[in-house]
Amino acid sequence: MTTADYERNMVLATDTDYKVIGTRPVRHDGADKVTGRAIYGADFDAAGLLHGKILRSPHAHAKIISIDTSKAEKLDGVKAVVTSKDFPQSESRKDQWLKDNILASDKALYAGQAIAGVAASNPHVAESALGLIEVEYEVLPPVLTTQEAMASNASILHDSLTTEELGDDTGVVSNVASHSQHVKGDISKGFEDADVIIEREYNTKTVHQGYIEPHNATALWSPDGRLHVWCSTQGSFVVRDSLAELLDLPVSMVRVTPTEIGGGFGGKIPIYVEPVAALLSRKTGAPVKIVMSRRETFEASGPTPGSQIKIKIGAKHDGTLTAAYAWMAMEAGAYPGSPVGAAVQCVFSTYDIENSTIDGFDVVVNKPKTAAYRAPGAPNAAFGAEQAINELAEKLGMDPIELRLKNVATEGTRRPDGPVFGKIGAKEVLEAMRDHPHYQSDKAEGTGRGVSIGFWFNIGFDSACNIAVNKDGSVNLTEGSTDIGGSRTSIAMHAAEVLGIPVEDVRPSVVDTDTIGFTAVTGGSRTTFATGWAAYEAAQDVKKQCIERAAKIWDVDANGLQMEDGVISSKSDSELRMTFKELAEQLSDTGGGISGSASVNPSGVGGSFAGNIADVSVDPETGKTTVERFTCVQDVGKAIHPSYVEGQMQGGSVQGIGWALNEEYFMNDEGTMTNSSLLDYRMPTSLDLPMIDTVIVEVANPGHPFGVRGVGEANIVPPTPTIANAIYDATGKRMTQLPMSPGAILSVSPE
Amino acid sequence: MPAKTYVQTTINGEHVDFLCEPRQSLLECLRDEIGLTGTKEGCNDGNCGACTVNIDGRIVTSCLVLGVEAEGADIETIEGVADGSNLHPLQLAFLENAALQCGICTPGFIISSKALLEQNPNPSEHEIRFWLANNLCRCTGYDKIVRAVQDAAKRLQEA
Amino acid sequence: MALVFIPSLMQNLSNGEQRVSVEGANVRQIIDNLDSMFPGFKNRLVEDGRVKPNISVAIDGEITPLGMIEKVTEDSEVHFLPAISGG
């Protein structure tokens, strides 16, 4: 590696008094994962296993006239075929739409939508059976962009869909599912006061989360009516509750065991193949496994929206931002639910601007129903807003970081969407960027440099944790957050810190929906924050009981005892002390074992800011952009396990780089994706990238016992505008379309 | 149903025999017929490297190799990398450098990197990135993977 | 009295008022009292006795997980925002 004269991964740590927090232990599930022993969804096996495959619509928009499965049912080796008719009836439209996305009923709304499922003795037979299912379609014209969908003569996807405005049904039948708006101050006055105004329109294309492991599920519907599903998911309780709702089962009859999961990034929150596997299992009485192919993963899961974004920002000569306007239309896909609400709340939130208006539109189009992708909505918004800020800086003759610092939001700033910020680290992130050796160094010859900063508010929601003390002084910790990135270890570190024991003495397990209390998804940057907190509380419960037990053993008042660093002692009598291990050995004889538990839904969530500095070079003949140097700075509150925090920052940065330079769904005029393979959907390889340098900033979140802010998502927000700004610096070309692929760069002239 | 072929091969130093249809890939045979599920499927068309195995000293994407082609071959999969219960320096380096997050690509990366270090015990950063370009990772951004391989190279040279 | 910020798309219900002072010790009382002052708000915000799933309530800048039972003080700011999650 090129030796660097600076530290490539910095931790600007605060509060370093911890024993376990802030260290870098090897993850508890590590050995299984490097030896191939860990069981992911597709690895799961069961006696009598059948294999399922799904027939999918070739048309982007069509009425389904009839489905004839009789020939398929007769094929040797086929055990059952299901269609939407096998679902119990739905009452709500929302439920019907969810079912339709899993097995279409009256309409196919995207190419790739599931029409029927087949279970057979082996996957090849199941595949052959698909070819024997006869479907009659009446093909309709597809709508493929927000512009097409919002036009007055647009083909309508849903006759019952009327535009909603924050809880109010306008009664207008349209492809616009909802309109949200935030107004602060008066932008017409603000723009009047501005000396310089930037106004641009930006467009982004559909991109996929790109997890390497396709969707999978195995379902066994028992004769006793219980349904057991094993699948790779970001939320086993979400799967359980969705299945119970769709299949009209009480939640108590559904058990979901999460297998290890090969990436999610938001895309494995919705369910796709689980209900089909369940219906096939009910019909056959056997366990049925369905694994999506890579092509199905692209065409039939949940990518993130393409979008149309208009930004107008005004500032005074001295750099004070006076007004900001954003108009955003985001593709929801076939059914409503794009993340435009989040985009609208993040777009200008880094800045203290007196006047702003933000309009957001959720628009249905004939593409797969979109799902969350790491800070969903915010990267699209930032691609526009953060380029506009840099353009302003250039027009004002100001350094782009200085312009941002001049207007940066701090504690007490009122956000464009209304609430006032608590303690945040935007300023600290910008200062760390400005002071970093990368920004302080001269650009290499022939390169351009760009900066940006992005925001994500992070979420809380429910988590549960149980801790049981073992005789040897170790503890078993069970929790329900599926582990996509080492979280079971960060969660174990919370418990180890509270109990004062080594993290190797905590045995964490991710368990199923029958074994732990309700736990919300592994996503939204909530896992270390909320499940860590549950572990913290469960450990405090254990600690309290340990003190009480020692008091009983010594026959003293528990109020006179304390437990620090794994030792229980008397505050007044120095003779009375025993280690946690010594206490653990005696538990059975002194009243029984000790276990602690907690169920939390914490408030006090802290948002996270992430900033980038990137140097790029652009080949003038081919338009190819090479990322020469990249630095990610993020405020994480408190890095529990700095290596995994760095990993999140690096991973999100690289997804953002792919989004910026290459990734897009190529749709033909019929609405079919023509590049649904990993060859043509071009994600970054190791050869495309430099090292991703990181700076962990810690502005502690006062709402969490260790100061944690979620880290997973905010880092995907700044890369696309950062790279765009760097390309502009290198070439004079202002890229307003994503991706900024070689052909796109060649087609744009310098300003 | 197509008639099955009897295949005899060596996997991780052990003689293994299995039956497979001509249309089954080596990846499918390893996972579904032999029960070695450490080798993963990410795309089934040779573009992600999650199914990488070592055949007769060459790394290949096993999704593009037919099961019947394994006849007489010497195959190494992730299950054979550790020495009994002793992890290989590469495996230790991946763990200590936090070079995995979800871990689905890790078996492929370890097989690929092992082959690299056997050929080139002291690779440069560029040589590592070039060699590993057919192993896709979506979680890590590759930074810590490159570091892990460099760390493993050092450990192997010191051994 | 708590200060309730009326989202711009609901200001047609509040005669254009952007901020309204409302009595109430918790979110339920705030919404009930707001609805008595300006009929129609409860319909927009509440379903089956709970805040609608696509709407979040923020008290003093923090989204509350407690919905209707979250306490509100004399100096509180109350905001209604579209609910969001993450990925």
C-alpha cells in the first residue's frame, strides 16, 4: 500500500474512559463466516424439501385476463401451483396491493411481477413447469418516468388511487399518490433579498441496493396450522407480522427464524417470496424453498427510485443563505410508497436558512415497487442540493466548506420541516473535513476536487434483549436484530461494558420471533442505538440482581454495595468483595440463576451528518472517471466498535460512488430492464477504487447512555454530489443527471 | 428426467463421488449434492465471484463449470482452507481487520486471495485489487479486504 | 399552552394560521382541543384512536414513540410530520 504520511482511519474520540466500548474485538460469529459454516437462507435444508420457482410478467403494464396452470400441474415432479387466488380475501386496499406485489391478481404493473408459483422435487423441474403456465394478457401502455406519470394524459396505473395531501384525500384520480410540503418563512422575500441565485433541475435513475445474496425463504406450514419460515431478512418480526396479516393467521401461529443474511441495505425489509413459499407448503404439506435468481433480484424486488429534482437557492454576497426551494418527484414504482417524505426532510436540513419551501410528490410508474436503500430519498435530494451549494460558493468566490460552515445548522436551529435540532455534529464534521490532510493537500495534476455533506435523521423503535448468567461467569445474550455487519458484537459490547466483564465472556445470539420480544428492523441506523440500549438495560437489570444477591449472601443492605469493573464490593467494608465470576459460581446454591431482560422503544435518537472529500480524474477521450482519493468524515456520536463503524462509512461511500458513476436500470420502451445482470449493472469492483479514508467524529448523542448515533446510512448521502462537484472541478462540466457514466460525461459540454 | 452421471473427484484432499445431471453446475453439485454450502451463489453467471473455488491450482467461478467437468479434478473450497481447527492466516487476517460485514462474499474472497498469495507472496495494492476484481463485495468498499490480504501476506512470510 | 405548528398543507383548516397555542397535557388532549378550535384536524391526524401510521408527532424536536400518550408541557413545540423509516 502507498504509505501515507497521515492516519488513514482517524477516530476523534470523546469520552475514552470505557473498558470495552471503543475497542475492536473479533466478532463472535467470525469463525463461522470465514470457514463457510454460517447458514444463510439458501443454505438452509429440511427433510422432504421441495423447490419453488415463480412465473413473472413479461409486460410492464397489462390486464391479466386469465391464468391456466393445468398443464404445469401435470408435469412429472410438480407438487403444487399457486396464484393470487390462494390468498385469503383482503379488506383493505393496502393489503390487496401488498398481496398483488407478491402474486398479481387483476393487473401486472411491472415487468417481473410475480404471477404464479410452482413447487417441485427439484429446481430445474420447477423452472420447466413455469413454461407450461398459460397467461392471457391485455397489454397496456407503460408509464416509466415521473414526467410521463404526472402528465395530464398519462396512462393511469390504479383507478382507485387518489392524491393524498398529509392525511387529506383530494379525490383526484392520478398517478401522484401523495403530495407533502414544508414551508418555513417566506421564500419570495428570501429570493428578493438574494444577490446570487442558483436554479437547476436534476434527474436520477433507478438503482438497486446490490446485495450479493439474492432473496430466499423456506416455509413449512404444519398440519397443526403453525407456519415456520426461515429466511434472510432485515426484520424477522416484520416478516412474521406481514405473513400473519396476508395469510389471515394469528401472529402466535407464525414463527420466523432469521438465517444469516448476505446484505440488505433496506432491500430486505419487504417480503417477496415468503408468502409464496408458505402457500405452496400449505398445499403440499412439505417444506418449500424459494431462492430468487440475480435477474429476479433486479427485476422483482425493490430498487430505489429514479427522481426528478428542482433546486433553487439564493444567498447574499457575504454567503448568507436567504432562501431555498426544492421540488421533488420520486418514483414509487407500481404501488405508492417512495421515500419522498424523507427526501423532503433531509434536503436542506444541514443549513440554517430562514426561508424555505419544499414540495415532494410520490408518483407511481410501471417499475418494481421501490424499497428502502440506505437513507432512502436523501441521496437523491443531496445530488441536487449539494451541487447547488457548491455552485453558489463558486459564484460568491467562497471556499465550499467555508460557505457551508457559515450557514451550518447547530443545536437550536429550526429545520426546514419545522422541529428544532438537538445536539448535532454538522459543524464538527465540516471542520474535520476542512482540517483533514486531504483537503489541506494540493490536488494532483489533472484532478478535480469536490466536497459535500449529507444528513440522515436515524430512527429508534422497539428492541428487546435477554441476558442469562452462566455458572462460569459468562453470560448468554439473546436479541432479535439480524446481524448484517457485526452488530451482535457491538450489542454484546454494551452488556460487557455495564457488567465490567470481557466481551469474549458475552455469548450473543440472534434468535427467532418465538424466543425474544418484538424487535424492529435492522435498518434505519437503529441497531446499535436501540438494541444496544436494550442490552444496556438488560445488563443493568442483571447488575441490580447481582448486587441484591451479594447482599443476601453477605447478609447486608444492598444499598451499601456497588458493582464496578466486574467486582461487587461494599462501599464501607473493604473485606466484602467478590468478582462477578465468583458470584456466578454460587448462584444455584443461593437462590437460583440470574437473568435480566429489557424491552425498549427509546426516544432521544440523534441524527448523523457525513461529509466527503473526493479527488477525481476524467479521461477526456472516454469520459471515464477515476476516483483517485476519497475521504469520509462522519459524526457517529460514539463508535462502539470503530472497525465496524469505519466499515459502514466505507461501504456506504462505495455504494454512493457506484450510484454516482455507473449504476442505473436501463429500461427499454416496453418497460423491461435490459441490464439485469451483474455484468451490465455495473457495481464498483476492488479495481475501481482507492482506499477509503475515514474520520470518525464523536459529538455524543445525549439521548443514548454511551452517546451513540446511528452510523449506517448517512454516509451514502454525500458521495453522488461530491463526485459531481469533483467532476465539475476537473472538467468544467456540471452533471445534472445520474449516473455520470462515461457516455453521459462526453455528452455534456463544459459550462 | 435426464439420466445422471457418476463423477469422482477430490475435494479438499478427500475423495468424493456424487451423481449429477449433465445440466447441473459444479456450484449446484457442491451445494445441493455434496452438502458443501460454504461456496455461495450470487449471480449464477460468473460475474460476482461468490462461487469461486480452486480447481487444479486455478481459481474459477464454479457456476460456470459443469458438475461433470469435476471428474478427476483436485478442488479446493472454503471448507478446506482451515487446517483442522486452526484458521488459516488469511482467515485470521480477515477477522482481525474486520474485512467482512455480511460475510456472503467472504468465502470467495478467501479462495481468490489464497491463490494470489500462493503465486505472489508479496503483492502490491494494485496487484491485490486487480486479482480480486472479479470478487464483488457490496458491504465493505474493499478497503479492509485489501488490508487483510496485505496483513496475511506479512503473516505468511513471517511464518 | 403548547405551541402547535400547523403543516402548510393543513393550514386551510386553521384559517391560514401557521402556529396555534393549544391546551393539553398530552398529545391526545392537544389533538382533541385543536379539533374543537378548528374542526377537521382529528380526522386528518387520527385513525382508530391512534395517530395515523403515516404521520409522526415530534415534541420539542424529538419524534415520540408514545403517540397519543406522550406528555406535553406548557413550553412544548408540537410538530406533525410524515412518518419515515430507513433502510
